Amino acid sequence: ISSALLEVFDGLDLPNTKIVGLQNLLSEKEMTEKISEALGL
């Protein structure tokens, strides 16, 4: 996972366990797309 995505997760204040769960479920590309959609970018 890229540091930029980690900063996004830090900003959302998600528990580390949830971040690990997301990493296991999604590739970084999919995560980036979903985060961008969630933030309306």
C-alpha cells in the first residue's frame, strides 16, 4: 500500500485492523478507485 493511501486512511481515522482487512480484500488499484469515489474525486 502506498504512503499516500496510508495518509488517507490516517485522515479517516480507521482502526489498523480495518486497514489490514481492506488490504486483504482489494488490490491497491481497486482501493485507490474506491477511495477516490468515496471522497468524490
